[in-house]
Amino acid sequence: MIGAFMTEEKLITECLKVRKALEDAAKRNMLPDQLFYRFPRGACLISTLVLAQYLQHFDSKNAFLIVSGWNRNTSHAWLEYDGYIIDVTADQFPEIKEAVYFTKDRNFHSQFRYDRQVRKFSEYTLSYDERVLYRFVCENID
């Protein structure tokens, strides 16, 4: 069950809006020091942090979980919420085709050894680059 303030459909819709804004940021070569123009490749953590910051406005439970992990030499980060995995950069891997990977199936993500899990994000916990990207996303959501 998705939280009281957000249906599954609403959650997916908002994630797709954020994904489009992230793509626009990449096209504008925002954050060149972070190589963000390669989005979604190498942009999983910053994108997940921005997504979590944006989505927490829709759910007062603050139940979003940022997860990161390692698979040999590859790191990856995604968001978990109410049993769902929400991954706005999973399509950087050849086996994932969806722009926003929204699932309860843990097969793909189980290949990453969990490294870190963080809850309760606020805009003040974001780095300068993350705040810049977050503001851009908020200003450019359709």
C-alpha cells in the first residue's frame, strides 16, 4: 500500500516528471564537474537524492529510503518506499529499459551489496550541486 497522501499512479507520475526534468538538466550540461551530461549514467546518487527531496512533499511520513550499493566495481543508488523500488537511473544498465523503474521485484537490485541507507532528507542536507539541481527540477516540472 502506498502512503495515504500518494497513490501508486500519482507516485509514478511525479517520478516521470522528475525524470524528464533531470534529462533536461543533462541536456543543458548542468553540473559539468559531475559529468551530469552523461545522465543517467553516473548520476544515480544525485538523481535519487533530488527525487527523494521532491517526493517528500507528497508524504508527511518521510518514509522514503535512499539506498546505495556496490556490485564488483559498479555502484548504484535508488529510492525505496513502502516496499517499492523507485529507480530513475536504472536504464543506464542494459537490462533495464524503463526510464523510471518502479517495482517490488528485487532481482535486479539484489545484485548490489547494500552499502548505505538514509532516511529523512531535507533540502539542507543536500550539497550545493544537489540543491542547484533540485531547484532546477522544481522550476522545470511540467
